[in-house]
Amino acid sequence: MGRILLLMALAAFLLGDFAGTGSRMDPLEGFDRVMFALSDNLDKTAIKPTAQINQVVLPPTMQLGVSDFFANFSDIFIDANNLLQRNGPDLINEVGRILANTTLGVLGFLDIDSWGSVEKHERTSASLSAPEA
């Protein structure tokens, strides 16, 4: 516990000036501010109202279908992670899940594999880190 506190104090000391007074020049600050304003306005004017309308208009089964569709799409990134880690069995399992959900599950709107015995793996590089002391 003492080591962790010491490392946190050292990191705060070394990195403290970056979050402070703004004395350091950021060559991308103007771009960052424009992108933040664009994203914030897009969220307020389009994304949030659309989500609120969908919650009112769509029945719960359709909301689940939309959620399953995007979950099926995000499984592609889990497959890429499994490929980079050379994790063959999980890669084959996840590719099978995507194919089944995309074909039998109407583009992923139904999570066919959740009804069966195929287990979904959420393992990422972060889950492979060393255990805490």
C-alpha cells in the first residue's frame, strides 16, 4: 500500500504541471477546442434527442434488438484483440458468434448465441495484467 501511495505522489509531482496553469504551449489546443465544441453541440442537438425519442417510441424488445446489434458490431474488436493475442480458440468462438448472430439473428438484432451454450469472451489486454499485490 505504501508503494502505491509513493508512486501516486511521484506521478502527481512529475505530471502536475501539465494540468495546471497552461504555461506550456499546446500546438493543437485550437483544434481541440473546436472539436470539443462540435462534439458537444452535436450531442445536444442530435444524439441526445434521438436517444430520448427512441426510449419513448421503441418498445423494450426493439431497444434490446438495437442494443444486440451494436454489441454484435463491437464483437469485431474483440476478434481483432484475440487475433493480435494469438488466441485461436477464443477467436474461432467469437467469429462463430458474429456469423451466427449476423445471419440467423437478422444482422445481429437477435442474440442467437445467448440462447445456446456459446460463451461470450470479454477478455481484453487489460484483463491480462499482473494481479495486484
